[in-house]
Amino acid sequence: MNAERNETDKARGWLAISPIAVFIIVYLGASLYVGDFYKMPISIAMLVASIWAAVTIKGRTVSEKIEVFSKEAGKSNVMYMIWIFILAGVFAAIAKKIGAVEATVDVTLSFLPVQLIVPGLFVATCFISMAIGTSVGTVVAMTPFAVDMASSIGSSVPFFVAIVLGGAFFGDNLSFISDTTIAATRTQGCDMKDKFMANIMIVLPAAMISLVLYSIFSPHIDFVEVSNESSSYLVVPYLLVIILALIGINVAIVLLAGILVAVLAGLFIGMPILNIFYVAGEGVDSVGSLIVITLLAAGMLGMIKCAGGIDFILKLVGSGTSSKRGAQLSIVLLVGIVNLCTANNTVAIITVGSLAKKIASTYNIAEKKAASLLDTGSCVVQALIPYGAQTLMATSLAGISPVEPLRYLFYPQVLVVCLAISILVIRKRGQ
């Protein structure tokens, strides 16, 4: 009798978590069919999975199922995350329009001795990505420069592209205004400052080792030209955001301060206020799809929870996990698998965020550690898949195959090792 009950509970459990499989199958299947991971909208795959999630809930009316979805999607932590996405989108759009990205690139490179230009390129990309909060934006800004440098000295273009990609992922993983950081900290309920401190203990050693490797393999360079057209004071909005966030001020206040300074800088260089408002609107529009995905993912996971799926997954994890190390590994594997299938690290974090929080709570893993594992785990996968947006963008700008930079991606390769060590080494406090 107990055996039959266990089999029934197991069948119900698999049915409850089947929306996750539906999402992966629909998105991955369609993407593989058309041969393009960006032709199939993630929001549509999530919508299909959400509808199936409603079907799996038994004993409730359609209205009650919609109420479950809406209640979970409208939770305060989800709404707060959406507000942060909107503010981050506005800040990034205005800062880019006033020329802050170009200014940051020029200021950073102007401090580098020519003998250190290759390892310096990695450091500069790390800083720029951390400042502007987007790996894709960093890739767009830095790849043409890296390609020109490689061509001028007759060096390997894939090698220089890999340097840019590695630095872009380092900064994006740590940035206070990146989508991944916002998603990881909000889903786990920790401060950005705390996540940053937990995160840097993993990624900084990887960056230092990568810096040594890039120095060893660095070709000799006699001269590199840096543009002096941009104004250095335009770096101030980015610096302000980093400093205020490090102090520990609420991220919403940090972004509002950054937006205000960016607007003042725009007015100072002669941008009409209506143009600035238009750019701000474009910034809001740029995160529109991410907001929809966030709402759909939160609602879908709420229905999975209602059907008993979360408890079932915890039992599955628990049956194969008897320690805090195993639980941390489970969080990394969950976000990594979803990222592998969606080629989007932010979506992967949002999708498994609530489940990761439950696992972390069950196994007494600190929120900042769980957020760090989510962000770093997704970062590793996103950096190593040749069909990620960052790699596709960089290799497209460089005119090379997406697989060519893989062997030179020292940073994400070393980061895998550092991440594994961080899981194996359990501290007595704060883990």
C-alpha cells in the first residue's frame, strides 16, 4: 500500500514539475529546429509552460488558477525587481547616449602602459563591464578596438576576442546594475553589497590567474592609439553608481542618483531635455521583454509550487544530497542546465531563483552565497556556450566563428575550478 502511494506521489511530483520540462523542450526544440537560439521568443516558451502549469493543478477552477498565478507574479519581491530593471534600463540608456561608455573606455585605456596593453585590455574590460553593467554592451564597445589591435600587430584575433569576452563576464558578474546581479540578489533576498563580497572571493582569484595567463601569452606591442574625443567627466555617473553601491545604499536610490547625474551631464553637453526623456523611454522599452519573462516565470513557478512541485524537487535533491556542499552543487547545476537551454543567464536565474532560495533555506546556506552561486554558475555556462549573445556578438563583429575563441577563454575555464573550490571549502560563518 505504501509502495503504491509512493508511486502515486512520485507521478504527481513529476507532473507538477513538468512545466519546466515543457518550457525547455519548447524553447530548445524550436531553437534547434530553426538553427537560431534568438528566433524563438523566451516569453512565448514561458507562456506555453505557464498554460501547461495551470493544466497540472487539479481541483481548482480556471479563475482560481489565474489567481494563484497572479498572486505569485505580483509578490513584492518580484515587483521590486521589476522596478530595479526599469531604473537600470533608464540609467544604462541615458549613460550610453551621452557618451559615458566611450569615455570609460578611453579613460581606462589611457592609463595603461603599452607593454601591458594585452593584460591591461583584460583589466580594462573587467572595469568597463562592471561599470556599465552589461556584458553585451562591453563586447560591443571593446571588440572593434581589440580586433584592430590584433590586426595591427599580426596577432590572433580569436585570442583578443576571448580577452574581451572574459573581462565582460567578470564585470557583468560583479556589477551592481547588471540584470544578473539584480535577479540573483532579489530572488535570494540579500543585499548587493553582501553578494558582491561573497562573489568576489570566487571570481577575483580566477581573474588574477587569467591575468597571469594572458600576460604569458601576450604578444609584443609597440604602440596603441587611444581616442581623445570623449570627455573624461562623463565617467562620473558610472563611478557614482559603483561607489554608492559599495557603501551599501539601497540600489533604487543608487540608480536614481546615477540617473540624475547622467541627466545633468546630458544637459551640460547640450542635449535637450525632451531628447533625454525619449532616451529614458527607450531604456524602459529595452527591459520590457525581461519584465514579461520575470512575471511569467514567477507565476509559473507559483503554480508549480501550488501543485507540489517545489516540495517534490526538494525531496529529489534531498535524496541525492546529504550535505551543504551537495545543496550548493544542486543550485549551480540547476541554473547551469536552464542557462544551457535558454542561452540567457538572467532568465536562468529568474527561472530557478525561488527554488534555489528554498534549497538554500533548507540546507542553511546564506542568502549571499546562494545569490553568488546563481550568478557565477550562470556566468560560467553563458561564457562557454558558443551560441550565447555575447559570443555571437563579439565573433560577428570580429568576423570569426563563434567556436574560435573557446580555447582562449581562460577566465571562465579557471572560474569553473574556483567555483568548485568555493563549494568544497565550507566556512564556519557566512556560508
